[in-house]
Amino acid sequence: MPRKKLTYFLLLIDFITASFSWALFYYLRKTQIENVKFSVDSTFYFGVVLIPFAWLCLYALQGTYYDVRRLYRLKVVNQTIVSVVIGSVILFFTLLLDDDVKDYQLYYSSIFILFSSYFVLTFIPRILFVSYIVHKVQLNITGFRTLLIGGDERALSIYNEIINLPRGIGNKFVGFVSINKGTSILETELKCLGSIENLNQIVREFQIEEVIIALENSDKNKLKDIISRIQGGGIKIKISPDMYDILLGSVKMNNLFGALLFEVNSDSMPLFQQVLKRGLDLILSFLAVLFLIPFYIVMAILVKFSSDGPILFKQERIGLNGKPFSIIKFRTMFLDSEKFGPQLSSENDPRITKVGKFMRKLRLDEFPQFINVLKGDMSLVGPRPERQFYIDEIIKLEPQFLQLTKVRPGITSWGQVKFGYAENVEQMIQRMKFDLLYIKNRTIALDFKILFHTILIILKAKGK
């Protein structure tokens, strides 16, 4: 069964069980706790139809529906217990606490019945469904389109180890990417799809879901370049470690009974925080656009009279997963400022208008980007988006820059706060270090800290 159908099927299971759970709880509550005759009313229909959607949201925040093929029994047990506990408490305090009861101890009975009915009716269908998926994976009937990167003895050893496992772990090999030029011993087993220079294209073309990197010790210096090119976009990256990797502790174990592979943890932000981050982006950006309308009018008048040309400046930038979009700013330069090709601005750039210098000091030219956030192109906090021309120049010196395109770019960033605007490629690389640290450590708390320092920069007019 395809990935989307599996997801929809689990969604349907969870919706139906949540609906039946509420119906059972409502019946038991009326007959066993309130000792009244059961009857169908508006409250009953409300619970049966609407409450299941709240449960689906709770499950989604746990990452249940991200890729149901990767669920396993222990994870489902843990997720179900946590979600039922949280959901039962929320339902109790929002819908049940104000009920009239003869004895407060009946509240305990009420929440116990609520928890029990939801857990039993939800858990059994879920565990059966996940057991079915696990069975299909172990029989290699379903799995993940996998790319092997290597080409020598270690890569061949890992490949043979995986395909000879008594129980499959989900890897359906599409082919391999050769590390070195010339023939590879893997060609007798897999098709060579190319080299690491066109790795991004291979990943997109063959819809790769998982990458296994098996390098010889002599090729370890290429690992950073490889990971930088593929990290993000939901692709799982696993490496064949040596003793140094194990002692370093920079990777986490993924499978207990499979081959000795470690999964690279590419994103430190939990899924529920990612959802919360996007929600805050939308709410705060909507409020910003709404309350800044007078400011936008004043800025538009100032820009219009500062020099000939449009009020807004649009330029193609590279966003999440390399997707281009048009960034929106107030125009701060004279027309035809790049008639000789792409140029970065400097502190005393003659192309910048007088109004533009004032706006850049206070970062006012960036304010229209709240519209980009609402459109989904950007976030409030994230690495600053760059043009493809400069990305191509940077990755010649530092391939890790590609990691910045694996998260949604932002209006402000850690690099922007610490370093400011970059005037050349070398400064862009220096700023990149702060943004890489942000990606590896990003949390909602860190986002608020960056926003706070950005506001201080605006108030102090210290924008560079």
C-alpha cells in the first residue's frame, strides 16, 4: 500500500476509534456515574463528530502521521499512552469538571472511564495496524527507496549484510553513488547512478527516501561534503561507523537487530515545536501586517520620493529544500544597481539611497517579508535566504552551506544578529557558522531570544 494510503488509513482508524470511544464513555458516564437514562443529545453528537479531530491533532503533534511506514510497536505504545493521558486530562478540565455530581469522588471514576475507553479502543486497532506494516517491512514487501554511497569493500559488506538479514529493515536499494572514479565492485550487485557531484539531482530524480553512507577510512574527508548535499527534506541518513564515530557520540543508534548503522540526527527541533513555530509565524506575521499598515504607507511614500523606481523590490532567493521564491523588500537602492551583474552591498555603497541607508540601519526594509512568512516562503527566524549565484560561489569553498536550505529561511537569524549583512563571500561563510549552529540547536526558546536581540538592534539602530 502506498505511503499516502497508509497514512489516510491510520487517520481513518484513529478517527473512528476516537468517535466510538467518546460514545462508549458518554454511555457509561450517564448510566454508571450519573445514574440517568441514556439519550442521544447535542453533547453526544458534539463528541462523536468534533472531538475526534482534536485527538488527530494530538497524534499529529507526536509525528504519528509523518511516515507511518516507520512506526514500530514500542513507539505506538508510548505515543498512545502519552496522548491518551494528555487528551483525557484536557477533556476532563474543559468538558467534565463543571458537571453536577453528588460526590467529588465520581470525578475520579469519570476520568478513569474516559482514559480506559479511549486507551483500549484506540490502542488495539493501532497496534494491529502497525504490526501489519512491520510484517510487510520485514518481508521486504514495502520499504524505503534507498541509495548506497560508497563503492568499495565496506559498501559491499554493508549491502550484503542488509540483504541477507533474516528480517528486512525496509531498505529497497535503487542503486549506488560511486565515491571514486573508475569501476566499483558494487556494480555486480547494484546500478551506479553517478557520482557525488550530481548527488542532489540523483536524490530528486530517483525519489530517494534513505541514504546509507559506507566509506573507507581513506574517504572519511568526503563525509562532510556528502551529508551537506543531502541532509534535510525528510531523507534519513545512516552511516557505517568506525570506532572514532562511536566514541564521538555525534550519531544515534537506529536499529537494534539490523546492520550496524547509525542515523544522523539532522534536526534538533521536536516535531511539536516545529508545528508551534509555524503557528507562531502565521499569527505574529498576520498581526504585524495588520498593525503595520500605517507604517507601510509612510515607508511607501518615503521610498517613492527618494528616487525613481518601484516601492517594493522583489528578488529571487532560494528557500526551503532549494525551492526558489521572490523575496519582498522596500527598495533601498537606485534603479539598475546590478546592471553589471550580482553585487553585494557594502556599508558605504553609493547605490543605496539616503532613505535606504536609514531603513537599513533600522532593518525597516525587511518588514514586507511578513507577507513572505504568510505565504509559507519564510519563517520569522531562520537562515537568511541567498541568491543561487552566491550559493554556487559559497559551496565551492564550503559545501556545508547547503544545509542552510534544509530549513525555512527567516526574516532574521542568529547569523544576522551576530554578524549582520555580509559584504563578500568570505563574510557570508563567517555568518554561515552562526546559522549552522542555529540549525543544530534550534528551539522555540532560541527563536524568541533571536527575535528579542533583533528588536534591540532595531531600537538601537545598529543594523549593519
